[in-house]
Amino acid sequence: MKDSYIAVSNSPIPLYYQVKKMIISELMRRNLKTGDIIPKEMDLCKKYDVSRITVRRAIAELVSEGVLYRVSGVGTFIKELTEKDFHISGKDRQIALVVPDIEDLAISAIFSGIDIAAQKHDYEIIIYSSGRRIEKENYNLSHLLQSNSTGAIIFPNWGTANVSHIFELKRQGFPFVLIDRYFREIETDYVVTDNIAGAFDAVTHLIRLGHKRIGFIGGLDNSAGNDRMEGYKKALSKNGIVVDEDLITALDKNNYSRLQTEPDSGGYRETKNLLKLKNRVTAIFAASDGIAIGAMRAIKDAGLKIPDDVAVVGFDNLKYASLLEVPLTTVAQPFKEIGQKAIEILISKIEGKSKELNQIILKPELVIRKTCGGISPEK
């Protein structure tokens, strides 16, 4: 298959300069050292889909800068690589942020952390938003290899639907850090919340309040949602409650995509179904605050009271959680810290200061309000 990491002819940055940057990045990724030979000119032409003249000019500049040297009839070799050779020019100090929706409150909070660190290090953030469309998100991911961005922070919204594109970025050596979600199939850098622990704490709190019929409403099929379901099941099992699959449900993709325009739509239909069970639920653990408020509307429409008849716990602690008619008990994620740590890791990768795999799991916090009643959980 033809290498898709190519120079972009319609970029304002000259082709030879793009190739020059790519050669340096290649030497960094392959950990080549003084005296090592670099690929032949024709191989570089094929790799970056440019003319031999462009490659020769890029190499000539690197030779004049003392990075490379030529041996007639043999090849081109690395003369000396120093920290300055890995410095990214002002034009190219761009980092891509790939997200499903920049207006999402969680993503906005994460962005605030990213923006602080980006300004500190003099990087510009370019945002790629997909509008929660799978095809658009995967297009944005594939476009990164042809963009002027030197790395990316990626919120992989659709889970398994993104795997092949994430794998290609890794195969090409493009620097990126995942946030909020990760892939069990691929070893990548990521910064996430401990979703298992957060869900475990939330459900354990409900159990301590006397609930045994606890429903779970999940979101999309991705690591965040799956880990929250795992935490839900662990809490039940640890407290001697048999997991009842009839109490576990999840949004379909259409409901999920409407969460931003109709914030109480997610979870409404699923809660209605849980309330119709012969032995109905007395509590609901929702995989997000958006799902939780849909659940609360369904409970109210059924003529039931929160928390007297049905308790509700969400996940995220978005700004509106404390402002609802019945303030929402929820699991708070450290969104700002997620953004800050992700960009620090990425910049370290871009600038060649770190080659280690960074997989950071941050601690969440259960925030108890009025939708579940009772007292704070035991310490």
C-alpha cells in the first residue's frame, strides 16, 4: 500500500520545507544516530510523493545546516543531531484537537486545560469537530497525516469505529495522545478518568442507601462506557447482588447524537422501559449527566418522585448538574487536568524529549447531591 504520509502541494508551506521536516521526524522516530545512513533519494520521493528536485533541495539544506553529510557514490549520512534540529518552526507549531463536538461541556472543559498549556509552550490549537458523525470523525483522523499539524490530541468518540484510523496514525509514527477513551487493541498514549472506580463508588453509594434494583443506562460502545458498566457490575457483585441483565440498557446511536440539541432526550426512553418492569428499578446509574437528566424527566413523567421513588446518579459533573430542579448526584471527572496532562505529553513527544508510553488514569470524585438522598458514603 502506498504510504499516505505525503507532502501537501496546496499548503502555504513550501514542499521542500515540508519534506525537510518529515525527514527530521523520520530520523527521530527511527532513533537514528550519527553515522547512520538515511533512505535513498528515490525512496524519499516515493514516500512523500514529491519530485527528486524537491527531495534534493530538502537534503541540501540539511547538509548545509550540518545535520547530514554526503559520501559520493555511497549515500547520505547523519552528521549530528542536536536538540535544535527537533525544534518546530513558528509556522508549524500547530496541534490538532480532534473532537466530536467542541460545544460539548465536557470537551470545552478539557479544552480549557489544553489551551493553557498550549499558550505556555507557544503552540496553536487547530480544532477538528465532527458534529458527532462517524464518517466525519474518521475523515478528520485520516486528514491528520496530510495536515500541517505536528501532533494531535484525539477524543475517539465512536470506539471500535475509529480503531483502524488510530492504528494507521500509530503505524505512521504520527504523535498523538488519546483523551477520555483508549483502545485495548492498540498501545497508545492516553489520559483518562478511572471510569471503573467512579462507577463502583456511585453504585456502592446507592447500595448503602438500601437500593438493590439498580438500573444502568450506558452510552456508546467505547472504553469509557464499557468501563463504567464494569464498575457497576463490580459494585453489585461485591455487595452480594446478582447482576440482572434486564436492568442494563444503552442508548442507540441516534439518541446519542441528539444529546446536544435535546439534552434530556438521552436516557428518557430507556428509563421508561426500566420503569415498566414488573419489579421496577428503585435507582438508576446513568453513564453520563446527559443520560441522567433524560432519566429524570422520564421518572417525573411517570408520576414518580426523585429520590423518594427512584434515585438517580450521573457521571461527569457538568456545569448544569447542580442547577437542576433536583440537583444531580454524579461522578466528577477532572476535565481540565485531562487536557493539561495530554498536551504536556504530546509536546514532549513532538519535541523529542520523551519516547516512553504514557498511560495516565486520573481519579474521579463522587459528588453527592439530592437525586439519591441519604448521606455521604463511608470513607
